[in-house]
Amino acid sequence: MHTQIKGALKNANFPLKTPEELLAAFPAGADTTCQSGNIKVTAGEAGALLKPSDFPFTSAQQVADVIVGRAGL
């Protein structure tokens, strides 16, 4: 999941300052899906795990760390 999130954001222009900028950075926006085993998560669902204080994100690594950590994956 971590690697998929980083890969999906490889072309993003950081820093991403808002949830809207983050979703727009994913290839299919909120519908971008990452899967690990039987667990599927869309970017929109993962975005619900974020807090305003998480922004700005300065790298794909940072985004992946926060989402995977909060999701408990």
C-alpha cells in the first residue's frame, strides 16, 4: 500500500497545501485505488484519515507514511 501511494504521487508537484490539491495529484483523483491483499482503499477514502494539521505535505513518502499509519495497514 505504501509503495502504491508513493507511485501514484510520483508526478505530483509538492508541497501539497490542501486536501483538494492532494486528491488532484492522484492519477484518477479521488477514485485512484490502492490494494493490499483483500483491502482496497481509494484516495478519497484515505483522504478522510487526514487532518488539516497534516498539511502541507512535502513528499509522497510523507503522504504514504501518514495514510498507512492512520489506516493501521
